[in-house]
Amino acid sequence: MVIVAVFVGGVGISAALRGPSFVDHVRVDNRSGLSIDVDVAGASGDDWVAVGIARPHGQLDAQDVVDQGGRWIFRFRASGVDGGGVEITRDRLQASRWTIEIPQHVIDALRRGGATDVTGADL
């Protein structure tokens, strides 16, 4: 009985010490003239992880991103303005080859909030 308890406890500790799993890469396409900060969290919306900065009219290719499980929430900020976020299933993200395009409604929200493009001009 004691041996079973030690084994079960050891398995639990081993799993905890392994840490999170990772996705090899995630790509974020940015059609705007804004430099956009991208974060991600799981379905709970807690424990945000910085993914990186999506370049204006370019993309962000992030390597070894913490796997958020079945539902991923991306949030976007530019020039200190919160552009909101988007939720996507892991299956859909995987089907898109781990690529997400920053939605137009997010870009519009950033512009309405006063985010500026890379030249400093108001959009």
C-alpha cells in the first residue's frame, strides 16, 4: 500500500516537474501599419504569455509557444491601446498551420482607440 502511494505521488511530481508542452511555431499575420503586441492564454483567460510583436504589414513568427490546450485566446495591443482579442480552437489553429491573421475588427478597434502607425501618424 505504501509503495503504491509513493509511486502515485512520484508520478504526480514527475508530471509537475516536466512543465508545459510547446507548439513549435505560431505565425501571426498583420495587415495593418501598426506594430502590434500579441499575447495568448488558454480558455480561462488567465496566465497570459507574450507571443511577440507583429510587424506592420508583416508577421510574427514565434517559436516554442506554450500550448494553450483546446481553446486559445489571442489579445492585441498597439500604442498602449487594447484592441481586444479573438478566441480560436486548437483544431482550427492547427488546420491553419498554426497561423492566425489579426482580424479587421481588432485593427479597427486599435485605430478608434488612437493607435498610431509606425511613422507616428494617427490612423
